[in-house]
Amino acid sequence: MLAIIGGSGLSRLSTLDIVRREVFRTPYGEPSGPIVFGRLCEGPVMFLARHGFGHTIPPHMVNYRANLWALREAGASGVLSVASVGGIRADLVPGSLVVPHQILDYTWGRLHTFFDRNDEAVHHIDFTHPYDEALRRRILACAERAGEPMRDGAVYAATQGPRLETAAEIDRLERDGADVVGMTGMPEAALAREIQLPYAAINVVANYGAGRGDSAGGIAFESIEDVLHDAMARVRKVLEHICA
């Protein structure tokens, strides 16, 4: 059963036929909320709101370990993350949908691994390609069937938050090779890899990065809500094809 983690703009799936909600306890604390089980276009799916249903948990305080552990315990066969991002690459304008293929991690101080016990042997994971390619291809194919344009490939820069970046920081991220910037992609992707859960993402470009486009003089938060409202409706169409 596919698990969907919803971020900003997708705290619930309005078209999900809910069967039940279940609260999970994990060795790593409590997840962001109960896991919702249901059917989306007749396909079984589970859903978890990354920031809580009231969107009260900031990116740096999300219990990523508990979230991923709970989804695995609930029987998830893979995880599809939906997250809003800022656009850095010129063609990734607000409203664009993109399936990233690589990650740059600038986060710090987050509980980022399950392998942190002193009585265990050191564990390493291969993270050359952080996203599961089969799940990426599934997303792109379903977007095509849904008639929703979706870009294939972007380098996602994960920053600490909760503040947005400075214009100079966006310039630096671009020099480093980043195409989009968000705050929740890490350690989520790495934790999924550690427990062998296939993981991929749909990024929704909510705004230009600081200093770019209409964000040159500052981020207009009032416009982000409108962009996300329209873009998330398109994401839901894609999700319906994925789960059908």
C-alpha cells in the first residue's frame, strides 16, 4: 500500500474515501498525527500530514523518524512525499510540478538516522541516488495519463528553516547546483532508505526563491496560498491516477 506524506498545502486528501484513522506509537516518539487509511479512486492508500492536521509542526521539529517508522509498521510499500518548494531554476516558475532526482542537504541538528545506538555496529547506506527510480517513473507516467505537466528531474536543496532564505543564500544554492529549495526533504529521504522504503517526491513550486522573479523584493506570502490551492488540485489528480 502506498503511503502519501502531505506537506504545506496538502494537510488532507479531500477525495480520499476514509476507512479508518490509527494512532501509532514508535520507539522514536509520536508521529505528526494519526495515519489515515482509505481508498483513492478504488486504490488503497495511507496518508500522513507531515506538519500535523493543523499545520502546527515546523520543518525543523517534525519527528521524521517516528513518521517513517510508523508508515513502515502500518504496511507501507513505498512513500510518496508532496512538498512545496521555492523555484531557483529559471523554468521552474510558481505553479510548476517537478519530480526531483537529487538532494543537497543543508540541514543541521535534526535526528537524521535510525543507526545511532552505541551498542550497534556502524551502518552505512548507499545514497548515490536518493529517490527510488521506479517510483519516480510511476509518478511521471501517471502525471502524463492525468494530463498534468510535470518536470522530470531537479536538485532539491534542503534548508533548515523555518525562516526562508536570503537572496545571497539562493545565489549560493544555485552555484551549488540546486534547482529548488525546501525544508523537509531531509532527513526524510535518508530515513526511508535506511528502513528500505522506496521513496520519491512531487515538488510543487509555490514561489520564486528569494531575489528571483516577483520575489526580488521579498516573498509575497499572500500569493503563495493561491498558487498552492491551484497546484495541489492538479497534484490530487495525479495521485488519483497513481492509486487507481
